[in-house]
Amino acid sequence: MSGIRVLVAGASIAGPALAHWLHRRGAEVTVVERAPGLRPGGQAVDARGVAKEVIRRMGLDAAVRAACTDTAGAYTVDVDGNVLETFRADDHGGDGYIAEIEILRGDLSRVLYDDTRDSVEYVFGDRIAELTRDADGVDVTFAGGARRRFDLVIGADGLHSALRAMVFGPRERFVRHLGLVLAFYSVPNEFGVDRWLIDYQESGRSAGLRPLPDATRAMAMLSFSAADFDVDHRDVAAQKRLLRERMAGFGWLTPRILDHLDDTPDFYLDQVAQVVMDRWSSGRVGLLGDAAFSSSPMSGGGTGLALVGAYLLAGELAAAGWDPEAGLAGYEARMRPFVEANQEIGRMHVQSREAPAPDAEPSPEPDMEALMELVERAINGVELPDYAEVPDSGGPVGSPITSSVTP
Ligand SMILES: Cc1cc2nc3c(=O)[nH]c(=O)nc-3n(C[C@H](O)[C@H](O)[C@H](O)COP(=O)(O)OP(=O)(O)OC[C@H]3O[C@@H](n4cnc5c(N)ncnc54)[C@H](O)[C@@H]3O)c2cc1C
């Protein structure tokens, strides 16, 4: 044991993945999650390229694959439902638009939690209320009243991170809205959705349906451009009104999908946003995952960033002998170009859905070579050291996963 005590805020993807690696490197880990239990739900998230290698090094390849969705691919359609383009899950070595490792966020969170629950302390239904930092540690007061001291505190508490606001500054300074609003909710599968995702796009709006593990239902996905989004993220009735308004007159199956807005048991709507920060650490406090560098759901890379970041953060800290400054600086130096590539993909994807202005010049043909080079950097553009010199209480399982993007 290094005797190092680390507090991690957030038990979704980044938090439990970091807990796994910190424990393996010899730290004592506590994870505090604001929700009363592990949060179920969420859309499908993907792991491509190096993120798959991290899953393998965690020994979780079989568990993750067993919990994957069974999506065969996606196709785009015109307003009458005629197929325009097809993307298969096994395209590009499984690292394409629909990834071979596609898993519901809640299911991945469950796999990561089950893997760490016996070696890590989880505290649900609580949060950090106050932090006092000195040269040797951090005193934490929890909202539930407990007071404890840690050597390091890491925020893996998502896009709306409270720890980031407490230590680095207000949300507005770091969260960038990309001008697109996304909504998801489940509907009865009266549309005959099978193993394929269907997507219809036109003039800055889109509607789609994707399969769910419960084949009697399908997930509706709607999006519209909106620079002026100002609906409270807790006011669901106002969000549904806004969605009806903005999707009015949109073709394909949209009216029938909207008919289920009032009988859906689940509903999510939010601005597509990224987090952009100059630094992801300050003294003994660091950030990981969406809290530090959300790339937005439109990048398809947020979960991969969280998994890879967890591996590097724990590895760099241990390799630096748990010196916070050196360890956190090493993590940041390795991760930043990888994060930037994924954020660029997210922004480009949003732009590609924007409606052209009526008097706009036709956009130039994309430079496919540059685009494929960017995609490759977003999937594989970070080195994973083996950290052979630092303690490891668990070994990798299975043979290496190779992955490549075919331009
Ligand atoms: C319920 C839910 C649904 C999601 N659905 C999708 C989706 O459909 N598509 C998609 O691409 N991405 C989705 N995401 C985001 C996706 O999980 C992340 O982009 C990515 O996996 C990185 O995860 P993360 O662990 O950094 O952040 P998140 O997954 O956002 O997790 C943050 C965790 O921190 C907890 N938390 C928040 N504040 C505090 C606090 N003050 N103290 C302690 N804990 C706190 C949250 O409850 C949550 O469990 C969803 C996240 C959640 C929580």
C-alpha cells in the first residue's frame, strides 16, 4: 500500500474506472456519488481504439462485450424512409460510426462498479460540501456532515461538475454550447425497429430511432439547432413544449414519434456542450472525464476519453511517486492532444448538421485525407505506457486488441 488516500467525486464512468486503476496502483480510494445509488439509463456509448485496449488491461473485455448492445449498424433515410447510406458495426475494424463496443451508459457503469465495489469504498447519496487545501492534503466536509482528510481529490462529476465550480470557477467560464439541442426518450416499438439505427436529417434538424434491449420499445432521438437555448435543465414540461415547437412540420415519422412525448417514462433534453479548460488540476485537486474535457455526445468519444484518462491519471500519479504536481502534469500532457482531437470531431459533427444560410455559398468538399487523419488521432492518438515500474495488483487478461482505421 502506498498509504495514499484519494477521494473521487462521481460514480458513472470516469469515477469507477479511475477507482479501478488507483486501487491497482496501491491507493486507498473513496468514491462519493451524489445520487442515492448507481444511476441507470442513458444512451449507448462507445469504446474505440485505445479505449478498447484500456478495457482489456482492466480485465473487463469479456464483461463489457457481454453487456454490449446488439446494434448491427445504422442507415440514413430520406423523408419517405428510403435508405440513403448504410454504416455497419464491423466497418473500420469495429471503430466506425457505429462502434463494435457499443454499450448503454448505465450498463457500462454497472460493469465498472461491480468490478471495484469490493476494493473501493463507495458512498452514495452524499457530496463534497467544502474543501480546505494545505500543502500536505485536503480536508473535506461532506454534505452529510462527515469530515475527512485525503491526499488527493479528483472530480469525475460530469459536465455540470460541482467540484470544478468550487475550485476552478463558475460553469460559464468552461462550458461551451455548440448550438445544437438533443432529446432522447423511449417510445413503443410500433415502428418495427430491429437491430438497425435509423436517422433522418434535413436543414438543421434530425429525427431517429434506435433499438433497445427491450425489443418492444425503441429510443427516439431528435435534434434541432438553437443558439438561444434557455430552458431550465430541470423543467421537463418546458423542454417538451420547446421540442414540440422546434420539431413542428418535420417530416418522416416525426409526428408519430412526438405523439409519445406525453406517455414516455423517460425524457432527456440538453444543449450539446463541451468543457474547455487551460488546466485540469490545481494543487491536490484534479478533474477527469466530462468534468474536465467533455467532448459532447456528438464526438462519440466521451466515454473513451474517460476510460483512457482514468488509466493515465492513476499511472502518472503512481509513476511520479504520488507527487500531485508531477503526476497531474504528466496526465495532462499525455491526454491533451487526444482530447483536442475528440473535441474537434464533436464540433465538426455539430457543424455538419447545421442548416446552411439561404444565401450561403455551397460549402467546399471536405478534405478527406485530413479528416481521416483527425479521426485516427481521436481513436488511437494517445500512447498508453505500460507503467511496468509501478505496483500493479492485477494483471491484464486476454490477448491484445488491435484496432485500426482504414482511410
Ligand atoms: C444519467 C446519465 C445519462 C447519460 N446519458 C448519456 C447519453 O445518452 N449519451 C452520451 O453520450 N452521454 C451520456 N452521459 C454522459 C456520459 O456518461 C459521459 O459523456 C462519459 O461517459 C464520461 O462520463 P463521466 O463519468 O465523466 O461523467 P457522467 O457520466 O456525467 O457522470 C458524472 C457522475 O457524477 C455524479 N455527480 C454529479 N455531481 C456530483 C457531485 N456534486 N458529487 C458527487 N457526484 C456527482 C453524477 O450523478 C454522475 O453519476 C450520461 C451521463 C449520465 C450521468
